[in-house]
Amino acid sequence: MQTASHLILISNRLPATVESTPEGLQIRPSSGGLVTALRPVLAAHKGAWIGSIDSSDMALESPLELPADGNPGHNGYDMIGIPLTPAEQHGFYAGFSNEIVWPLFHDLQSRCNFDPAYWKIYSSVNRKFADVIAHAAQAGSRIWVHDYHLMLTGKFMRAMGLRQRIGFFLHIPFPPLDIFEKLPWRSQILQALIDFNVIGFQPPRDLRNFLGCVRRLLPDVELQRIDDDMYQRVGAQISQIRVFPIGIDFNEFARQAETPDVTARGAQIRRDMRGQQIVLGVDRLDYTKGIPDRLKAFRHLLQTHPQVHRKISLVQIVVPSREQIPKYRELKQEIETLISQINGTYGDPGWTPVHYIHRSLDRTELLALYSQADIALITPLKDGMNLVAKEFCAAQIECRGMLILSEFAGAAEQLRGGSILVNPYDIEGVAEAILRAYETGPKERRKRMLRLRRKVRTADVYRWFDDFNSCLAGAGAA
Ligand code: ADQ
């Protein structure tokens, strides 16, 4: 018998990799935006996490149940891994999710490949997820679906007769009507989303866009405004549509940033780059993160302000991502060409303008860089939130760093007071912002960073989780 607080989280991938070894199944916790955000809140709640797994070496046909008992990799959660065939992986994940929804929802419709075959597979994989959820759900379960891969699951769960409270949180942006309506399956997606009891978005911008689409494309749906950040659907099924800006585990990041390992590594980085201000970029390899435009802005700064030569360096960390998709491979090439061109033009034996790291970093290395950076340059073309901006603030124990942030990141809404906001497409504007940050004195830096840290500390991941979870608990069942 489960209690009413039994929570089922569902995301495209399980927050772990499962490998078959002669000793049995090996389960390793994985990293990534969503997992980083949710891991700290898992320990306190009981329930299950459902997501797909790579089962190519296990020849699985049915879902793999991984009970939490005695397995530290689970964070106290049962896990259920859904095996997907290579065709499903291709059509659902690489295809519909990442060649259609991902670019479209980031306003990059020219990058979309609206292949109708993708839609069929997306729909059938969403049904498969809904089926597994229906089997795992208990009478009092709350069901919380994450992100754009699974927008149809609510509809399928309802069709299967599930009456529990179901919520959906979108980690990525929701586009404005004139972009969303390019989607050939726009009404089906919107109709499916409205079947959730709670629909959560990151910044108010996305809530407004969603409401605009519902009003235009689903005119029979009646919405009632509760306040600026919250709307309610009127009708048989009560839905709340709200903003829940995601945060980080601020205290944990700040604590780790002061550990001896991080401090020692930070001091070494400082020595290696003495006499220079460190400009830091940290991103998954993704065209939405605006890395080429950022490099062009940095190049423009070097071109127009020779006084900063040898006094400033960009450290650009790029985490490999979605390497099976050709556009991502092309992006890597573009980034590397730009970096070698900048270093070839401006570098000399004593100074490398751009340091490029193409791999995932461990927490110590990442925190050492965050804590030593004089300027964080975070310029996504569009982003649901952007956790890197918040992690940077948490690790800035000495309050020396300046944050330059894209006005199109969801985080800009919360961090506008304290950061320098830029239009990431404006190469000259971003170059000017770097110069301005470079010239900012210690007193002003400290004032700004204290303000940013206060904001990030208050709106942390626990608050995000609690807000959504209590909203889900309070939402009417179907
Ligand atoms: P992402 O697009 O993955 O997440 P982001 O929010 O920036 O983007 O999170 C990236 C995460 O990866 C951060 O926690 C960061 O620490 C980590 N990371 C980045 N570079 C790393 C490196 N080299 N080594 C190790 N770790 C690294 C999606 C949405 C975002 C939204 C999040 C959470 O696209 O807009 O903020 O979900 O909702």
C-alpha cells in the first residue's frame, strides 16, 4: 500500500546508465541538466523514476525494473528502464524530439525536419511510456512528466483510464504562436498538454506564449487568470498553468566551492593564467547555446580593442552532446575552425586567446573554473533557464565575477539585476559587454554578485520542486 506522497517522475532517459556485466547489471548515475537539478531532491521523497535506457547489449523487450533497495546509485528511488529499439530511438529521440521540437521551441524553425514518419514514432513511444506509467501508478501516486520528449503521455494516460494527478514540466522554452503554428501537429500537441492537471513553464515568457497558442488554436478551452504567473483551466478537469523557474542546490554548490580540492585547483588555474582576466563559457555542444556568435564577439573585441591583448582569455568548455545528429557534428567543426582562426590571428607564444576544452568536467574542475572566472559569458540564443549561470553565481565565493547573460535565457528574468544582459545575436553589443565587465572595478563586482547570489540562493531547486509538487498535490484529479 503506497502513501499519497508516492511520486513517479518520468523523463526521456533514466538518470543512470545500465550495463550488463558478468557480475550482473551495473548501474551508474549519470549527469545532465535535468538530473543535476533533480538529484538533490530525490533522497527526501519515495517513489519511482521511469525513463528509457540503452539496452543494446541486453536484448530487452520489456521494461527493466530496478528496485532501489541496497543500490546507492538509485538515490533511494525505484527505477524502471524502458528499452527502445534503434528505430524508436531514431524516430522519437533524434527525429521528432531533436530535429523538430528542440529547434522549433528555440525559435530556429529553419533547422526543423518535419518528417511525418517521426510523428508516428513519437506518438507510439509516448504511448509506450504511458503504458509503463499506468502499470507503476498506485492509487495515491502523483505523476510528474518532464520535458518535450513526452508531451503526449498525458493524453494516453487519460485514455487508459488513469485518474491520478498528472503534471508536466517543460524545461525548454515554449515558442510564440507564429512559430508554434508551423508545427504540423500543433493542435494535437496542445490538446495533449492541456490534459495534464499541472503544466509548468520556466519564465513568464513561455507561459504567455503557451496561453497565446491555446487561445488561438483551442478556442473552446476557457482559461481563468489567477495572477500574472498562474492561470487555471475552467471545465471538467481542473488544470493549473504556472511558471516554476528551476533552480540549483545553491548551498551544496557553495559548500563544494570552498573545499580544499576546489580551492587548490582554483589557485593553480589562477597561477597558470596570471595577469589575465578569465572569461568562461560552459555549454553542452548545441546550436542553441550561441557558441559561434560568442566566439565572433570575442574576436571582435580583440580586433577592436588591442589593449586587452594578453590581459584576457576565453576558456570555452564544450560538453559533447547528441553526436549522432549531423548538425551537431557540423557545429563542432564550426566552433573549432573559429577558435583556431582566433588563436592563429591574435595568439603569441605567451598568450592563447581561447582555451578550448571539449569534454565533460568533474565537479572539482568545473567549480574551480566557476570560482576563478572573472567573467561568465553565457549567451544562448534561447534557453529554458540555463543552470550554468546559477552554478557560476553559487561558486563565486569571493564575489569577483561578472555575469554576462543572454536576455533570451529563462534565467534573465530572475538575474537581470546584477548581470549584464545582452542580445546574443549582437556581436558588437556582446563585445562591448565583455569590455564593460572587464573594466568593472571590485566594489561594483561585489555588489552585483551579492545580489545575484541572493536571488539564486532563494529560488533554489528545493523551492522549485516543492512548488511544483504541492501544486500537483492540490490539483484536482480527472
Ligand atoms: P541543458 O540544455 O542541458 O538543460 P543547462 O541548464 O545549462 O542546459 O544545464 C547544463 C548542465 O550541464 C549544468 O548543470 C552544468 O553544470 C552541466 N555541465 C555543463 N558543462 C559541463 C561540463 N563540461 N562538464 C560537466 N558538466 C557540465 C535543459 C534546458 C535548460 C534548463 C535545464 C534545466 O535546455 O534551459 O535550464 O534543462 O531545466
